[in-house]
Amino acid sequence: MSVRAQEESFSVIETTGSAERPLPAILGRESNQLGDLFVRRLSDLGVETAFGIVGGGIAPMSHAFHRSRIRVVHTRHEAGAAFAAVEASLASGRPTVVFTTTGPGITNALTGLHVARCEGATVILVSGATAAPVRDRWVLQESAPHALPGMYAAGPLFHYATLLEHGDQLGTVIARLARGMRRPHGFVAHVGVPTPLQTQELERPPRRPGAIELRADHPVDRDDVELVAALVREHRVVIWAGFGAREASGRLRVLAERLGAPVMTSPRGKGVFDEGHPLFLGVTGFGGHGEVQAAMAEYRPRHVLVLGTRMGELTSGWDRALVPAESFIHVDIDPDVPGLAYPDVPTIGIQAELSTFLDALLEHVPARPHGEAIAAPVGGLPRPEAATPRRLGPVRPQVLMDQLQHVVVEGSEAMVFADAGNSFAWTINRLRFDRPGRFRVNMGWGSMGHGATGPLGAVLHHADKAVTVLGDGAMLMNSEVSTAVQYGLPVVWVVLNDSQYGMVEHGMRAAGYQPVETAIPRTDFALLARAMGAQGIRVESEEELQAALEQAMAAPGPFVVDVVIDPDVCAPVASRLNQLEAQGVVHQECGG
């Protein structure tokens, strides 16, 4: 989403009109209880969905959410609520809410909230808090600054956090949230509300937040544009694009085609540039393509233009084969990002919002003559060679990926998620996307369970259906199938069931260690799904794959496809193993 569109979507929403649900009334009037007022102001700020679990500490606020226009989704674990909120925010471009009770309700949500911070989502945690008179007296689930240090202050987790102590603070809190929601790259906040305060009647209710004129995009420096234009016109350049360039995908393609510049993407950036385009080199980093390094060695670019990626470990592996002959040209809204990933490589840092910068840059890069073909300086990424399905034996993961490409990617408009582990590597390496917005992985924090539960938030706001690829370990950790059943959400879980933590098993063997406690008792996830009210099917041979996936895609509600995969086939994770070796872990061949 562009910064301008994001600002518009986070502006105050008018709630009059016959199509709107009427505001709740208590004793014939609009409630002035703090909980109701807070929830109404969150709705005014654009919140449409709240995810969480009811508990005593948040009970009054939970009722306020249910009395409001905000859609409420009750999950089975607070981590699932936070993961779903992340994807709902990214899919809709709107802020979302996570609500929890005191104590473990808050701490259970922390992993998902850190994912929100890493992924650039806008998520507000509203939690119950312990009332002042009973603090420091061994109260159950005590939640206050002295009991949960760092939870009520801005820092690495929250951009803004506070504990409400008086109703008169509410107006200031709403204003701070309104301002934070206009940040261009996400906003994570926490507001703790003591339980008695949630039902307090306010004599002077805070007004709706007024319009805030906050320029979110950094103005483009014309000297910077002219410098970059001269460099990319006159020298060999490769473009390295990431998830942050998803709203500038069209501009990126125009620039690449005008320059004839090859493009490589980060794992999260899959689809930002058409992976079937002749200028596409492949994906870098974890699960990426060896063709990228070969193309870089052949083409030997003078500069690499970096757009929308921070080139972290799972994006680059800090691979020297990706370093240009002269310099990186790194465009980012955050001036602290350029130069960090490769500190020894000369870097021209440009602070700018990508879409705005590319608009200005394209004015200095002439269009090709009409009808002139694009001559790719190096070969595009070939499609993976399809394997012939076998009648017997467990399913090879690469054959499963081929069927997912055929049935899901090419045969539907479903979003595709992947959870942490081998699922990351197989989907990144084997699947091909031609546009942004269809593939999601959480690689900044790499949380197991995110790909299992995040799709629930996405289908509520964007996708007609979501398909998530995950291991049996992640499925056992956090799946929210029961939540999808309750709300009739069309999510398909494709489980790579190898009865082990596959990435850990293979990684330990590759590092020269005997795997320790990586085995998982065999679970029938199809049976488990049916026990919870979802549909499920078990796949034990490659010949069964296509029909099973087609059945899942045709189903209107939640569906689990339990695929018994070959546990000995190693995922394409060479870059990760190389990094472990660089960090002091012995590296052998996978399976050695």
C-alpha cells in the first residue's frame, strides 16, 4: 500500500448511514463507559477486526468490542490472535486489535506482536491490567509496570505503550494512537486498562480524533534522483527487490524493462517481480536459487540497486557473490538501513519512499522504442524440472510443490503462506508467482505457528481462500483449525508430515551432530481436523496429490491436507547451512 493510501485508510471513518450498525445504547443513550468509548474511538481510527481471548481482566472491554461495529474473532491462543492480526493488517492496510486478559494473556501474545513489528503491520494490543489498590499483593496474573517490566513503555517491541490510570488520559492515548497509525511502515502499540477503569463512566468523553497532517513520505531529493539515474543508465546494474517494494511492483517492472536490468528478489519479495519474466534471475538467500550467483558472476554488475529489502541473513546470507563491483545503491525510507548488511561495501544511501522515488527516477530513464524487444543480458530463471509422480512410497516434497503450483498458484487466486522450517525452503525455491500479494512468509522473526494461524486474518480481509504449507511440528504448535471452523474461514492447511522437526533433523546431521529429540509421534491430522469439525484428507502417495488438493480448494470451509512426506529428502537450505558454518557450526552435506 502506498503511503498516501495508507494515510487515507487510517483517517477518521464516518459512521453515519443506514448501512452501519447502530451504536450501542445503555439505558436509552450512548454508553459513556471508558471501555465503550475506547472501542468506538478505535473504530473511528479504522479498526475493523479484533482478535483475542476473553478473560476476567478484559471482560468489560470484550463486551464493549461485541457491542461495537468491530468484528470480533475469538482464537484458541493469544499467539494465534496476534499472528492473525498481523496478516489482517497487512491484507487490509488497516490497523487491527489484539485483546488479552492480564498476565499470561499478555505474554502469550508477545511473539506475534514482535512479528507485527518485524513485518510492518499496524497492531494495537489492548490488555487488562491490575487495579492500583491490589498491586504488589500477590494478586493473580498481576499486570503492572513493576510486574511486567518493559510492557508499558516504548522500546524494541512497542512503538508506543502506556497504562491507563485515569479516564481523563483516554483522549491523549487516542491521539497518540492516531498519530502512530500514520507511520509509513507499521505501528505496534500496547494500552493496558485496569479492569475497574473499563466500566468507569466518563463525564467528559474524548472527542473523535481530528485530522492530523503528518507527512509520511520523505520528499525526493532531485540531486539523488539524477545521480542514481546517471549510474543506472551508464553502467551495468542489477535490481534487488524485496517485500517493501510490493506497492511499487508496476514501477519496478517498467524500470527494469527500460534499463534491461536483471532483477533478483528476497524470499519475502517473491512475486514483486514476475518470476517468469526473462529479466528475473531468481530468489536470493534462504531457499533461493543458485542461478542467481551464477548470473551475477557472468554479468558482473557495477552497481546493485536495492529496493525494499534490508538484505538481512535470510535474504542475503551476506553472500559475497551478490556484491557489485563498485557499490550498492540502497533506497529506503529509514536512513539507518543502508550500509548495515554489508558494512564493508561502498553504499549510496537514498532516503525516500519507494513509489515516489521510482516515479521521479523513471522521468530520467527513457522508454524503449515502441515494439523493441527486451534483450535479457543473462538467462531468466528456468522452471523447476517436474518429477513424475510415483504410485508407491511417501511423497517427495518437490512433487508436492509441483502440484501446489499447478492446482493452487496457477489454478486459483488463493494466497499462499509458508510456516517456518523446511516449508519456507520448499515454497521459496519451487513455487513461482507473477505478482505481489500472493505469497507470505515471516522471515524476520521466523516464528513457528505464524503460517499456521496468520491466514485466518488474511481471508477475513483480502483473500477468497488461503493455503498454508507447514510442517507437522508447526501444526501441533499452533493451528487455530477450531477457530476457522467456528467462523467458517476458507483456509487450507497442507501439512508436510514427516514425523519430525525436519529442518532441525537435517540441519543437525549436516552439521555433523546426531539429531537429538527431533522425532515426533506420527499424527493423523486429517482425523484431527474432522474431530474439530473441519474437513480433512490424508495423502500417502504422489498419485493422490492432485485430487486431494482439488478437493480442498473446492471446499467452502477449513480443510486439512495431511501429506505423508519422505523424511530423508533434504530441503534446499544450503545458504542457511553455509551461514551456520560461518558462525562456527561444522557443515557437512545434508544427510551426511
